[in-house]
Amino acid sequence: MSVALAALHEDGGYRRGLAARLAREHGGVARSWQRAVNEALKEYGAQTDTAVPQQTAEDL
């Protein structure tokens, strides 16, 4: 999750295709990275003091 959280901070928030990009850059499958991104979105929302979107990244 720390890699996904760092990517969210670098990108300034969620961007479509983030899980696929992380899978290409760090190995693994996009589905596993998607779970990490969803968890990181919760933490990112808390860190940036913004509301966590009602939709998860999978819903977008």
C-alpha cells in the first residue's frame, strides 16, 4: 500500500489506470494493485483532509 500511496501523492490524487501502471512498474497483477490503491485512497483522503469519494477506484 505504501507504493500506491506514494503514487497517489505524486499524481496529486487518483488517476485512471494507476493500478495498471503500478503493475507494469513494480510487477504483479493489476487486480492486486487495485486493492492496494483502494486502501491507499482511504489513507490519502485522511492525510489530505479531504472527503474520501463514495466510489472506489474500481467504480470509475
